[in-house]
Amino acid sequence: DPDFTDHVVDQVDTEAFRLMPFRSPAGAELYDYAKTLMEKKNREGDIDGVLHMLLRPNSLGEVMGETEFRNFFCLMVAAGNDTTRYAIAAALHALCNQPELLGQLKNEDVWDTMPDEIIRWASPATYFRRTVLEDFEFHGKQVKQGDKVLYWWVSGNRDDTAFEDPFRVNLKRAPNRHVGFGQGGPHTCLGMWLARLELRVMFEELAKRVKTVEQTGPHQFVRSNFVGGIKNIPMRITPV
């Protein structure tokens, strides 16, 4: 999105950064920052933090290599920023367009179920791509080794065979088997508990302070084929 970067993929030559996240020099800067940060911590004897925990041997004695550590560092830094921010924006949009939601936040016990419903509704990461390692059949389709496959989170989270009335926010939805955090296994989102807490605290405090919320003009989505998020939404808020 040109509002956020000078390195817009289809407007400048980003080939030099093609292996960096989002083909951006910011990825290289994060790599360098990770290396500099660890060198500083080692010099100062600060070896008890989360980053050093990552570098300790696992149960098999295996140690994360430098490239893997730098990639993991970028993931930790970036993964919870856009996703939570755009989930909050999607929730504000929902409050404007489903007026009953604010009343529920004020008067009903929805806090255990609200965060997951907002993540389902927002689906800020729209898809992931993976490379198939072996042939398999899925829903009658033959998938071959080497094929590129996409997991469309935004579609799965609106699957009417899995969710009743999926195009409407239901803050009491339970169970809520959305796919925004993954559904178990080694790739489950590490930050899901923090994301839930951030959303809960944000809207607990908002509900105490506002009487009404109203969208006053068209909203704009971020220009991205990966992140699905509202970057601008004009609103009128009436305080309590």
C-alpha cells in the first residue's frame, strides 16, 4: 500500500528483496536488527530472555540456525501487529453497522466468545500458500506433489456449512471453530491468547466510554493481496 511504503510491488523494482517478507527492504532491516540485538545482549550477559530461550537446544539437542532464527524473529515482530490492528478496525466497522453489538458489549456477558468471533469476522490474514509434499485427494480433487495450494482463511471463516449466518457478527457464537488461529498442531498461532486479550481489553474499555458509534463515510481497505484490513473508517463517536 503506497500509504505505508515506498516499495510498492508493481510500482518500483523490488527484485532485490524478493526473498524478504512482502518483498520489502524492511525485512532486511529486521534481519540486521535481530543480529545486532543478540550481539548486544550477549555482550551484556543478558541471556535469560525469550530470544535466548529460542536458541537453546531442544529435546533432541538441535539448535536453531542463524537464518531460521532471523526468520522467526521477523515473524514474532510482525505477526501480531497487522492482524490485531485490522481485527480491531473490523470490529469498529461491525459496531457501526450492527448497532445491537454495542449494547451487548455494555450489558451482556460476551467477553469469553467475543474475541474469537471478531477474529473470524475480520480474517486479517486472508490466505496462506503451501507446497504439496505428496499426492492426496481432497473433496474429490486430486492434488499432486509440487502443486501450490492456498488456504483461504477468509473463505473458511464464512463457510455456511460450518457457521450459522456467517456474514453477520454474533458475539455469542459458540462453538466457534474459525480457522484464524489454525486448529491445532505445530502451526497453531503462538499469539492467540494475547490477541484475544488485546481485543477483550480494547472493547471492554471502549464500551465504558461511548454511547453510540456511527460510520460517517466510506471505509477504505489496505492495498494488499495478503492482509485484509480496513485502513480508514470515518466515524462519529458519542461519549457517555
